[in-house]
Amino acid sequence: MRANQQPLSLHIPEPPARPGEAPDFSHIAVPPAGAMARPDIGTPASEMRDHVYGLIRVLSEDGKAVGPWDPKLSPEMLVRALRAIALTRIYDDRMYRVQRQGKTSFYMKSLGEEAVAVGAALALDDGDMCFPTYRQQGLLITRGCSLVTMMNQVYSNAADPLLGRQLPIMYSHPEYGFFSISGNLATQYPQAVGWAMASAYAGDTRIAAAWIGEGSTAENDFHSACTFATVYRAPVILNVVNNQWAISSYSGIAGGDATTFAARALAYGLPGLRVDGNDLLAVYAATEWAAERARANLGPTLIELFTYRAEGHSTSDDPTRYRPAQEGQAWPLGDPLERLKQHLVTIGAWDDARHEAMIAELTAQVRSAGREAEANGTLGTGPGPDPATMFDGIFRDIPPHIAEQKREAGF
């Protein structure tokens, strides 16, 4: 050892505040809405450094839509977005409560992140294939999937379209362009890239979009997908939902303190966008930009959606054990529902009376769907899927040993 040399030390990232401490977001720079330039879709990645270190924002603090990223959505489209965000939140709230009642085993809410899915769903074409992670139920709700069908899957009841084979919330609805959710982290990235490559190879017009959390960017699948997407110019949008926490691990553990997650795009030659994920208009505009790029055969885009997980990772998680209890209320980018409502009020297309009526209507809709789904059974009371279906959909031609097991089981 060299004389007088300082001993080495290992850096362990720590969040700004822990339970019992005051929430601290002073390290987050929030630029003014409308300040970020909107480049041409053909702009090379090397010229987009500002877009991976800055933050694309459209909605200002006084509820106005400003700047070059304003998608100039009609009041009717904005109300549709508001309804989808509210419906997703009300649906989540009911499913969370039924889990606490023992009617299902597990649930994951998207509270505070609803604009991530709703904004993307509105910007994409219905035929585009989505490869979601487990907090994008807003994609299905925005695209019109039946709440009863979704609830049946959560309950794993007799009407569960997946026959009880999936964990609750891991939906699969190809008819709505919604690929099966997997609990294996980051697998949807290479799946989406492969699907997009196949679409391009076949001369199709549909593109793909995938979502993972910021913690999953540490998985090998993330890096493999970025490489393939760049090399083959796959028509795909790669979304990273940075909600600050990967279960109980602070985003710094995945590298969020060293740089932005959008900045990783540059190393692969990918254009990257860092977006205010609680700004519905910004999410829509960034998705639309990336989709136009993909449809023009200019290749993939990586989008970091900067947001905050307002509640626990799941019903199995207690976030007060690793972060301040009031941290969600201190989040500097606010609530996506309230921000969009404020914008509609500002432009004269909405008011408190209409908002209250909408919430009452959607709450009644969710309650009605809940009663219909529970009539098909719940996890606690049954009935569940027919046991005979365990042999269905596995093999095209049932092999002899499986056929024998089926006979022995009386099916």
C-alpha cells in the first residue's frame, strides 16, 4: 500500500429522505413549461442532448398549454383523457379495497401515474401493440376494455379469460393491442423490439411500444433490446417509467443519481426524450413524436417518463417503512388528474359541477361492474375456473402422458 494513500470507500446511493424525515425534492430541477424545443423527427440522437437532460413540459402552473410541444388537443379529447384518468383511479381504488377484503390475493395501483398510460393510449393507433409492465391498466381502460372482464381476471373467477393462470393484474388482451404482462422484469423490451422488427419485415404499418420501471433498466434485457432496436431501426417506443422507487429501492440504486434514464439512449444512438409524466399533454406529445418517427422508418425512441408512485409498490408493500409518509403530497410535479382538470377549467371547457358529476358517474360504473364480476365468483368464495381447463391451450396435439393424466383426473 502506498504511503499516506487514502483508503477506498464504496458509495451506496441513499434517497434524500427516510421515514420520519421531511420530504426533500430540492434536488429536482423543474424547468418552465414550454421551454424545451421540439425537434424534427429526423433529428439524430447526437443532437438531442438537451432532451435527455431537460424535461418536456406543456402544462404551466396556471393551467395553460404552452410551448412547441403543445399537441393542441380538442376539448373533447381532453375530456376523454380526464375521464380515462379518473376511471383508472376509481377502478384501482375499488380493486385495492377488494384485495383488503380477501376477494383477491394481490393488486397494484397506478395512483399518480395514470397519465403515463392514458396519454400514450390516446397518441397511439388502436392497432399498435403495447407491451406493458404492471402499472399500465390505463391502456386497457382508455382503449375500451370491459371493466368486468378485467375484474374477472383479478378475481381469478369462473369467467376469468386467462383461466386462473395469471397473477391478478397481469392482464392479456391482444384484441386491444395489449400483450400479456409478465412478472419477469424487463422482458417486454426485447419482446416489443422483436414484434416491431417482425412488423417492419412484413411491411405492416403497426408499431410497438413497451414500458418498464426505472429499476428494470439494470436488467440485461434492457441493454439487449436497445442494441437490437438501434441496429435494425425497429419501429418501437421504449418507455422507462421513472416513478422514483423500484419496490423499496431508491432510483439511485439503478443509476438515477449519476445521470437521467433518458440519457442512456445516447449511448445506443437512440433519440431520447425526458418527459413530465404527470403532464398528460406532454406524454401525448412525446408519444406522438416518437410514433411519427417510427412510422417514417426512422427507428426507435426511448422516453423517460418522470413521475412518482404515490402509494405502495403493491398491496404487499408498506412504503412508510422506506420513505416519508407525506412524500407523495410534496412531489413537485403534482397530480395528473388535478393538473388536467385545471387546464380544462382554464380554457373554459370544464367546471367543478361537471367534474363532480363525472366522478359520481364513473364511481357508479365501477360499482356496477364490480357487482357483475363478483357474481362470477371471487378468489375467496369461488367458483373458480373449471379444473378441466388446465389441460387446454398447452399443446396443439396432446401427448400421450398428458392425455393419460387428463383421463385419470376424470376429464
